[in-house]
Amino acid sequence: VVDLEAVVREGNSQNWVDPKIPDLHSQAPWTASQSARVFLNCVHRIVQGRPTMIGELTFDKDDNDAMAFVAAAANLRAHAYGVELVSPFHAKGIAGNIIHAIATTNAVVAGLVVLEALSILSRRSRDKTCSLQESSYITYITKDPKGR
């Protein structure tokens, strides 16, 4: 368990405030205590440095404060669930790939929709008496597959 109050109490009240952003290229995983300290520092820097943007900030993996915040929060959550902690470098790599994975998935699904539309149209063009309902197929997906 990480005691955030203990992290803040270490030394005097200003000792936990670190104006510099931690090394996000480090390939050594942060400990839970380091993650808590980085998390609190990121919140402090954002509140002090960007008060008008609170509630409007969006994630950008090239924003060091945002990346440090995400890496620290991910490590704190991992620690809470007993999952292996990761380095900030690894966290940045994962965060950088999420956008590409979403875009790729959307492109694949859109392509499949277009292929199905072309298939329906080609069946209708071959058989002029075929209605749209007859040339379409319905697929049902259930949560509990039967017959396996």
C-alpha cells in the first residue's frame, strides 16, 4: 500500500515538490513510492502552471507532464492490483501505440463494411429480381455461443 500522505510528509512540505519532470526515457520501472511522488508533482505542476486548462487538457504523448502523469497513474493502479510496474519508457511506448491501434481497427472495420456493401450490390446486379432483403444476410452474435 502506498501512503500518499507519507510521501508528502517526507521532509518539509516543499521537499516533495520537484519542479523538474522526471526522466521519461528511463527504462527502469518506477517503484510505487516514486510513482506516487511523480503523480503528486505532475498534479502540482499542472495546477500551478496551467490552471486555466484544468478540465480541458487532452492527452498528448509528447507533453511530458501528461506522459509522466499517465505513467505514474498506471503504475499506481498496477501496484494496487498486484501487476508488474513498468518504466516510463515502456508506458510511453504503449500510450504511443494506442492511437495507431484504434485508427487501424477503425480502418479495418470500415473496409469490411464496404466489402459487404459491394457484395450486396453485386448480388442485386446479377439477379434483378432479387430484393435488397433477399440479398442481405443477418449475422447474430451472442455472448454465450452454443454447440461448441
